[in-house]
Amino acid sequence: MSSNANLSTPQNGPQIKAARTRGASHIDFKSATTGVAAKAMRNELNKMIASIEDPNVRKAFDAEMSSFFNLFNRYLTEKAKGEKLVWDKIKAPAPEQVTPYAQLREASDPSILNKLAVLKLNGGLGTTMGCTGPKSVIEVREGMTFLDLSVRQIEHLNSTHNVNVPFILMNSFNTDDDTARVIQKYANHNVEILTFNQSRYPRVNKESLLPCPRSATGDKSLWYPPGHGDLFDAMNNSGLLDRLIAAGKEYLFVSNVDNLGAVVDLNIYQHMIDTQAEFLSEVTDKTKADVKGGTLIDYEGTIRLLEIAQVPSEHVEDFKSVKKFKIFNTNNLWLNLRAIKRVLENEELDLEIIINNKQTDSGEAVIQLETAVGAAIKHFRGAKGVNVPRSRFLPVKSCSDLLLITSDLYSLEHGKLVMNPGRMFNQTPVVKLGDTFKKVAQFQKRFKSIPTMIELDHLTVQGDVVFGRNIHLRGTVIIVANEGNKIEIPEGSVLENKLISGNLAIIDH
């Protein structure tokens, strides 16, 4: 069964307060400029709100624009003050702030699952991989999509333990229509599917600081979904938060829809209940491939999420260091629903703003103000991290990732990817496919069949390369076809610790 919660809860529009001018003249100027920009933005938003005739639609849009304006106003204020994290106060988390997975006690009562709901962040499109529509409907394994695998996991969970865990999708305005059509095929499955939409915010002209759209309808490209940090407001505005609490749900497991390792884990869930933590963030050991990923830090005694966008340029290399920051954020989160309600009602939510610079199709420089859901960790009581095995972080962001999860490194069990027991190392191989493999259609054309990779450590492929059927890759394999050259790996080839360049020159290394 599926249903869609509508954005309908009204919010009071924020009031513009006159800027108080104090201190040095440049501060006075910044404050005054901030006040003018805020007032101009509020006027433009009010015009858009007033132009909507349907009162229910207007009320929902007003609530959305109020949330946007609060974010925009914070952006202006922080820009004027120049407030940033003090780098010297940033420390690696203390041992009591991050628990190793191996130390968790084994859960023995699966009935606790009746108090759980599972939510997948489903706002992204598959454009990076050359696909149209929601990323979640890309076929990733044995003809099944991300959504197929997720539904199968929850269905198996409910059937095995005789529980009722609902499956929730947070869509964006980009993915909602297509997702609604796709989930109809799950109508007879043993899983309740709920959907709701994250907010839709206007892009902002970088120079004028005015909204790009002039009306609430029209060109979709002038609007954007404001990142997964919008989860809290969107759940509340849609009525879903109250609905889950009324149904007796107490906990929510959140993850990205493209992370095939993010399955419900009873031991982590039990740890949350045992410790009464209101927020658990799953982290895993950082490798050189993860240096840009966000990490948990201790900041003046409080656990926080630090993203690379918040790091001053002179400290970016420190941030990337595997020595100083040994873990990174998987975006698998466990949340207490009543705690979310409290934080929202007390207006405590204050997520760090991520400024995303973009260009429109016409070349207009715009900014998108976004937030990350993991940044909310600082607002919740007893919040902590759990250092989980790498197997819980299997994202598919590119065709390099797609090659890994479609290979013999994994098998499927009830929608869950399971590492091949024949793999001698816990770590997956490093795979770097060049631009000629960037799109799914190119990827499928260049691999006549997926190579055997169980003994592979590293694969780099650049240029016009085509793989025949039944290829075996072992150790470190580097294949580079320079411009004007084409390399075709013959059917049945075994490549072990090989460097291949030009027209199939094979060199041991």
C-alpha cells in the first residue's frame, strides 16, 4: 500500500528586524546591507505567495518559503559576521563519543523492530551516470533497481520477524512523479510504503541576492531541493512526523537510497535503545578514496559533523589527512522521533549552511543554500557515532561503483549485498574508470560481461577500452589507451599485475 503526505502545515512568516548599527563603520555597512537584502528577498517571496489562488497550496508554499527565508537570513547574518569554526578547537572525537561496532552487544529481541521506520533519501536524479529520472530506478544488480532491493530488504525483515516496519521515501520535486508511478508495482508486497516531498527552494542570483524565479510555478530549473538537512522540516510540514509517532513508532533509520550497504542492523538499533542516544551516526574507517567525506569531530566538548565545505582553504589538507581524521560519515543515521519533535518545537535546529555555487543554462551565477542531515547531531542528547564495517557503506555514485557491486565480489540475499566469502580482504578493490565509462550506456557497451574481480586490488582504465567476455582481473591492473588508440581486451584474458598501453602492449610490473 502506498500513500503520499501533503505539505499543508502553516508556519508564521518571519518578521524582518531593522539592523542595529553598532561598532566600526564596515560592520555598520555590512549590517545595513544585510537588512536591505533580507527585506528585498522577503518582498519577492511575498509577491510569489500572494499570486497563488488556491488557499491550501498557498499555505503550504508560505510554510516552505518561511523555512527558506530563515535559511537565507542566517546566510546573510553569518556572511556579515564572518563566523567560522576555530580550527584549533577542532579535535578528533573522544573514545566515548564513537563506539566500535565489535563492542555492541548482540540484540536478542527482534520485536523492537515494531517501533522502527526506515527512510531512504530519494531526491537525486541519475544525470551524473547519464540516466533520466530518479537515481533509485537505475538497474544495479540482476535487473533490479535500488528501490527493488530496498523494498525486498524490508519485506524480508517484516516476514522473518513478523513485524511491521514501514518504508518511507523522501522525494524531491524532481523525483516525486516518477517514483509514484514506480512504487505502484509494490502494492501486493508485505511492506507499507509512504512518500513525502522535501522542500523546493528558489535559486538565488549571486550578485543581486534576489530569487531567480519570479513566480511559484514555471521553470523548474530555477528551483532546487535544499539538501537532506531539510528532512526535519519536511517531515514536520508534511505531517509525517506526527503520523509516525501516533502509530507508535519511536525510531527512524535514515540512509541514502544509493547506499546498498545500509540495511537495518539490530545490534546498532539495540545500542541506541540501551544508551538512550537520541541520534546515532554511522562512521567507517577512512581510506584515501574518502578524504573529502565529512567526519565527526569534538568541538568544545560537543560531537559535531565537519564537512569539507566548512574547512578554511589553508586547512583542507589537514582535513583530508587519514592520520588526524580517521573516520568519515556514511550518512546512515538512527534518530529518535520524539527528540526530532522536541528540537523542532523548541526551534533549536541550526544546521551549518553549505553554499553550493552553480550556473544556470543561460550562464547566470547562482547560489543554492543547502544543509546536511548529519549536522543535526549537535542538537540531540547523548548523540554519538558507531564505527561500522565498510560493508555498510556501498554507495553507487559512479560507474566505477557500479562495476564493483555488479561483479562476483558480491552475491544477493533478500535484497542485501553479501561479500563473496572467497574474497581474501575485507576492503573492496579501488576502481577508477575514465570518462569513456562515465555514463551507464557507455559502461554497458564497453563491458561485454562483467570481469571476475575477486582477486583484484586496483583497476584504472583510461581512454577507448573495450572488455571482451570472461575476463579475469587480479592484483593491480592499469589500462591506458592514448588518444587515437583503441584497446580491446580479448575474450578469456587473464590480467594479473599488468600495465597495458597503446595497442595492447602488455607489461609486467
